[in-house]
Amino acid sequence: MPRMMNQELRPETLCVQAGWAPKKGEPRVLPIYQSTTFKYETSEQMAKLFDLEEAGFFYTRLQNPTNEAVARKIAELEGGVAAILTSSGQAASFFAIFNICEAGDHIVSASAIYGGTYNLFAVTFRKMGIEVTFVDQDAPAEEIAKAFRPNTKAFFAETISNPTLCVLDIRKMADIAHAHGVPLIVDNTFATPINCRPFEWGADIVTHSTTKYMDGHAAAVGGVIVDSGNFDWEAHKDKFPGLTEPDPSYHGLSYSKSFGKGAYITKATVQLMRDLGSIQSPQNAFLLNLGLETLHLRVPRHCENAQKVAEFLQGQEDVAWINYPGLSSNEYYELAQKQFRGGQSCGVVTFGIKGGRERSIKFMDSLKLAAIVTHVADSRTCVLHPASHTHRQLTDEQLMEAGVRPDLIRFSVGTEAAEDIIADLKQALEAIR
């Protein structure tokens, strides 16, 4: 990726230019390498790839040139050293943890996270022998620290939680994690690297559901894991033997010793992708790249529209409460102003309608422009009732622990005209009166 005058390129330029740098006679637009395999001239050439002695492509389940280019673009956007695309955001969350954990290990997670991730941690990981302790991310540092154990391997949280819109104090969480010798893993889906780069605040690993803002058009499911390269695995080698001790499946190779700052992503690629195969298809990676090329244009529009929607809802008598970090009355306003570029957070607004759960659902059913879909954060305005949909598997106690009120409406503000979105909200409010 070229640099201008020895300066790092800005995010706007990286969205358009990073990742793919064609040489003479090569396609200007990133091609789709729709091939399962890649040809070599000799057996020795292929053997060196399998022994990790040389870099290259030999089977798309592990790596593909299209995927590699898009992963490289996202790594540059986040300021990381390397990245790997996964088949979904859920796969990214799973791989990010499983890359450093095994049966008998423990992680700490913020409780205010996406319902699917909560289930992954609380139910599926438990079946695999990995225990999770959930904490209130807004609690004092000394209270959160009590959740850590000698076998704790990571701290997980979301920059802006889905759907509760809690803003993570990344520096605070990074300090806590590092004091216990573990990395901070942050899901940055809602903020995107346009509004926040968690590595600059001390996070070590970042994940995304690229299905959301990065894709933008709701056409391709995907995820990504980005490594900052800053966590010193060797300094805590007793905690992370999978990265620091010899891997018998690669003739005793040690990832941290052989690949340095690239150890974490290398292991995720050659071990987890090799064995579990949750790779993103080259077609989806191509579509993701098209979305990334306009990410810097779309995210500000999402945020501007969301701000207008939040300010409108704040003045409506039928609205019981509203949550948006861009409102000066919001408890996270000051943190958002400090941590997010221009104080902009995301395009999602949450609120409840007076009268409780049933009246909130009636309001949602009365919307016409906003579609009821199991999705969030694309160019089209959409709406969801988490307690009935994405968080349906959680008990009332778990819902409250995750900060999901029964009347909570998750309103994902699109890039349409703000006036039209607000008009739709107005008519829905009138319909329930």
C-alpha cells in the first residue's frame, strides 16, 4: 500500500485505496479469485507452503487472494498488523477467543453484548469447557478486577453494545486486562474504524461483523478479526502455550517465535481455519470491498440522520425513554465525545414507547418506511424488538443483566433523507394514539 510523503494515509483514502495494489497490466478493480486451489511448478514449492516456510496461496479454506486483499484493507483501517476474514461476525467472535483458549480456561466478558455472542459465551463455550464470567462494564475497576482468575485468558467487550448502546471505556478496560496479563478483545462493529480505532485506546484485538456497516448493502454475511500486534505473548507464555509452545501439527513450530507480531493471525489462519473452515467466500469478500469503498461516506450520514431522529424522539410525549450517545443528556455523551471521531458514535437509536412492551411492538408494526428485519446497520432504515427477536432465547433475568428492556426498540437509521425517516416515525406514533 503506497504512502504519501512518509505520512500514514487517512481513513477516507484507505477505504478506497488500501488492500489491492495492482501492478502493470493487472485489473484496477480487485478481482474475485473464484478458485479452490492454486497451481505450483514443483512439489517442493507446495511443501514449503504447508510447512509455513513461505507465504502463498494453496487452498481457499485457509487463504485466498481476494480475501487477503480485503483483510489487509481492514487491518490498515484499524491500524493493525494483520487480519483474517471469517464467514460471519459470530465466527469472528468464536475464533478470536478460541485462538487463545481451550477446555479449562476462563474469560471475562462485558454483559452488555449482542445476544448471539452472549449465548455463544454462556452456553456453547461452557459445553466446550471454557467458562465465562459476565461483568458490568460501568462498574468500578476494582469490582471488575475481581472477576479475573489465574486461568483467565481474555477480556471481551463491544465498543458500542448491541442493542443497549453502552459505550465502552476502552482505556479503562485495557488497563484492567493488561494488569492481569490478558488481551482486550473489542467488537467494533457499531463504531467502525471511521468513528473509533480501539487500538489507539489500548485494545489488542478487534472483531467486526462485516455484515453490518462495512458491507452496507445487506448482501453478504461476513466477519473479520484484526490484531494490533501489540500484545506480548512471550511475556505471558505460560498463559498462552498455544501461541508460544511448539505446535505438533507443524513440526514443532512456535507461532510467537516464528512470526512475532503476526503470530495471532497466523495461528488463526493455519490452525483454526485449517480445522474448522469458517472462511468467507471470495464472492462475499468482493462485495464487502465494494461496501468498504464508501464506508467513509456512509457512516457520517448514518450518524447525522441518527442524531436528527434521536432529537425528534426526545421531544415526543409517547416516547418513554431514548438512548443515543449523541444526545447531551445521555450518560455516555462525554465518553463518546472523547473516544469517537467528531463525537459521532453510530446510526442506531434505541427507545421505548409509553405503555410498555405491547405498545412498543404496535408502534413498530405501524412503521412503513422502516422494515422489520433481523438486521442492523445497513443503508436501509430497519427496526427490531430485541426481546422478541435477537435476544428471544434469554430469560427475563438475562435480558435485564444485558440491559435489554422489554419495551426496547432498536431503530437502525439508514442513509435515506432524514425528513422521510422522521415522517415515518410521526405517522407510526399517530397510529398508536
